[in-house]
Amino acid sequence: MLSAGKTTKVSRRRILATACVAVMAGSFMFATPAKADQLDDLRASGAVGEAYDGFARARAKSAKEFVIAVNSKRRKLYIQRAREQKVSVEQIGEIYGEQLYKRLPDGGWFLNKDGNWIQK
């Protein structure tokens, strides 16, 4: 337990290692393979993109409800990881965002921090 006035420095490498394990396992997004397949299909169609902050974005109106469900699960995981690592939820999200970009298939859409969509 931390005493008042003390801070804990957590390395970006440690956070990244934790994020990589979860991303590779795929457990942070869905409980069922069918939903993971649906996300892959929506990404491939361009209806869903990923963003720098680790959250999905609906690029088509038809994907909005699905993206809300995806992001709800991700948010819960990011909060848990942030508590474990003693860092902000935003830091965790950005690390996951980097990993999601790396795993994004060719043709997938990614929203940069500057607000511009790029196609991988």
C-alpha cells in the first residue's frame, strides 16, 4: 500500500507487456468467438475502425450499438489494468490502441490522435 506523498513509477514497458498479453489472448474484447468474428467482419467492411485510445469507432451507423458493447467491455478491462498498474485509464487505452493498430489487418481503418482516419 502506498503512503501519502509517495508515487509509484510504472514503466511503459511493463504496461505494454501487460497489454500485449491481454491483446494476444483476445480476452479483453469478447466472451464468445462469434462476437470476435463479427468485429473482424465489421472491420473488414470498414463499418468499424480502431482508434488511438484503444476504443473502437463506428464508421457506419449500423455498427453503433455493436461498438458501444465492445467499448463497454474494453473500458472495464482498461479500468482494471489501470488500477493494477497504478496508471491512468487513458495510458492503458493508448497502449492497447498501439497494439490494436499493429494487429489491424491491411485495409482496416484507424483513427489517429489528430482526428484523421488512416487506412492500413
